[in-house]
Amino acid sequence: MDIDFEYYTTHIDEWCRDDDFYQLRTKDQICSILINSRLNFNQFSEILNHLPKFYNPQEIFEIIQNIHINTNSTFHESSSTLQILSQLLRIPLLQEINLSLQNNLQTSAQNFPDKTSKKSNDQNTEIKKQHNQETYQSEIPKPSNKNIEQNQTENQPIISIKNEIIDNYYINRLKKLDPNNCYYKDLFPLLNDILRANDLDATKYAIKNGYLEVRNIHGETYITELAIKGWLDSIVFLQQNGADISSPDQVGKTILHYFCIFDNLKGAKFAVNFVNINAKDSEGLTAFDYARKKSSSIMRFLESLPRIDTQDHRDPEKEAFIARLTRGL
């Protein structure tokens, strides 16, 4: 369907609050509309309020590169624009520039009191109030949404709402996937992104709502995949935030099995604190049975554990057959 870019460019108010409009538009289409537009502050705020719902961070950054605002905005609107961009893009420099401009305005007003109207004085008082509040908020790394709402003034709700949407970006993406009916190939990259972003809220949401229990076609969970890849730091992070890392996968292997299979001594030392060290997989093998085939360091470590089962549960005929295949006989 053809899009009348010229029409939407001059009728921003008709679509800037419409979720359906964004849902149906690609990043490039939004850019084509905005590049020839001049937004007032309310339009700018509404658009940036909606972008995180439908576009990823890279797309949002490209869209912002095509935004233009009215040059006749008030000082407060310009200041709020900088504040919004600072929080959306995670660029403290913009907030520092904003505070510097506010300080300069206050200094100018103090130097020329006779030329400052009552309206300007009221505006400066409001700016100072906002400045003090924003300075306090900037000292808190991740204030809760409740605290933000308690501290916001009449001129701050858009910024607070925007923070909530940005912070919930990955949670909103998770909500689009049903943990009881979704493809693992869609979920695995998203969980990786959440860990890379160090998004604690999204991590806890994924754990609480069963996303880590989704299995791939081989019966492996996300925790299993991390163990196979040797991403121990990620497993530690998930465990510290409430993830169950003790359960075996569909073939009965625990993370200790996989750490032994892939010769990961550091991982094995961590895993023994959380799993049944003598658990057997569907082939009747313990982690120690797999350690026999790998480095002696893992074997020695496991042998040092009390109550470790060192009995060889391997099938001699099967092992001999595998050995012949390995040698190409």
C-alpha cells in the first residue's frame, strides 16, 4: 500500500499518538515522514514515547537522526527535549549540557533582575526546582518507577513514562512470546540480548515466567545451551537472580554433565554446588563417567568430593564401538 508521506509530514498530530500507525510502519517509512517535518515539543515527546514499543534501539537511533524540531520552542521545552534524549540514548553529556544551560539562565536572571518579568522569575523558579529534582534523581542509578512517579512535577511525566518504556523494552519483547508456545530459535537470541544489556528486570521476568524452561528440538533449555557454550558468567548471573540451574535437561544431563563433556573445570567446580553430582542421564552415565574421557584435572576434582560415585557405568561394547568409529575402522 502506498503511503502519502507528504500528508503525514504535515499532519503529525493525527498519528503521533496512534499505536496502530507505528505498528504498520517500518523504520525507513517513519524516517521518510519525519525528515521533512518540524515537530513541536508535544509531538516530539509523543513520538519518542511510542518508538521503544515498536523499534529496537538501533532503529530508534536512526529515526532520531531524522527528527527536526521547531526553533521557536520555549527554553523549558528545549531543556526538556535534551533531558528526554539524554535518558533515551543513555548519554549523560546531554544532561550535563542541559544543566549547564539552566545554570547560565539563572545566572543571567540574577545579573539583570530589573529586566526580568514576573513571568520569567516564575519560570526560573520552576527551572531551579526541576534542576534540583533532576540532580537528585541523577544520583540514583536505577530509581524504581514508583519513586519516579512520586518525584515528578507537572512538567516531568513524559520523561518518567519514557523511562518506564525504555526500561521495559526487553520485557515487552518477552511478552510477545508465549513461553508455552514459542520457538526456541526466537527466544534464545532475545535472552542473549537481555544478558548483554544487563537488564535485571527483564532477567527476573524471564526467570519468573518460565522462559528459561523452553526447550529446543533436542530437549535442551537455555541454561543447558549456556553450559554447552561455556558461558559460566551468564549461568552465575541467572542463578544469583533466582534461576533453577539444578534441573536436568530432557536427556537427563545436568550442567555438570556438560561441563565435564566440554572439559570446563571452572564450570564443574561451580556446578557441584547446585546439582546432584551422581545424577545419571538417559544412558545411565554420571558426570564422572564423562570426565574419564577428558582431562585428568576434572577427574581429580570430582574424586575429591565426598559421596562421589566413581563406578564406571559405561557399556564396554558401546565404548569399543565408538572408539572404532573414531579411529575410522
